Amino acid sequence: MPIGGFIVNVHPDHLENSIRDLKKISGLEVYGSDEKGNVVVVLEADSSKAMEEMVEKIMKIENVLSVGLTYFNVEDEIEIQEEQGKKTIH
């Protein structure tokens, strides 16, 4: 299961509404924000592709200016793929 930490930059005048909209996304947890419009979120998804789709969904939220990746871990996904014979890491 991929886990990613992100900074979502939103228009500061719309911070509360943007946080409310972010919290509607399944698999997203808001960990904090500041008055400049920086919102710290963690995403958990079933696959890297699903996480990419979540980021695209975040980018479509009104007043979201940018989404920046700060941390990404996919060890579980790689292990599952190896167990299923889909991918071998050398």
C-alpha cells in the first residue's frame, strides 16, 4: 500500500473551505496547515496508480494552487507485485 506525504498549497483566503474539500477524499488525512495556505496531507492508496488519481483529484479542487510530494513509500506494493510474479526487482 503506497503512502505519500504531500504539501497542498491553497489560496489562503479559502483555506477552511479547501481543507473541508480535501477531507472528503477517501484515503486522505489532513495533518495540519498554516496561514499561508500550506496544508500537510498523507495519502494512502491501494496502488501507485490510485495515488496518482488521488493527486489529480486534489488538483481539481477549487483554490488548490499546487500539490508537492514530500515523502513516498511503496515497499508493500513492490512486495505484492513480486509475490504475484508481476515484477522482479534486481
